[in-house]
Amino acid sequence: MWKYELFKDDGGDWRWRLCGPDRQTVMTSGESFRSRGSARRALVRARNYAGQASLPLADGLDDMFGEVLERIAKRDDEERVRRASIAALN
């Protein structure tokens, strides 16, 4: 079972981590926190925002994909203008 954990680091500060079913750590907080509550709030924020994050594409595809989306949007805009012009003539 996947599990989030709060723990104290070697310096005595609090951190969070996500452990997989084999108890291996797969994600940790990037910073430490003075209180357990602060670490928990940061964990909740990270968990909530993780689902909204975009995934990177393969190397070089991010730019290419962005260009393709821009071309599609431009073509769609041009098509809307063309249709509006035809409708105005009728």
C-alpha cells in the first residue's frame, strides 16, 4: 500500500515522504519544517497540487507539441473568421 509519512530528519526538523508498497521512498519534501503541523500542511498541498501538474514529454517534444497546438489554434481562429464572413454575406 502507498503511504505518506511524516518523520524527523537528522537535524531534528520535520519532513514528509511517500513510500511505495515495498516501503521504498519514492518522493520526499524538498525542505524541512520546524513543526510537524507545517510539514503536514506542506504534504497536503503537494498531494493536492500533484494531480494538476503536467507531465513532460520526451526530449524535444515539448516545444514541437506547443508549436502544433499554436498552429491548430490559429487554423481554428481562421476557420471561425471565414465562417463568420460567409454568414455575414448570407
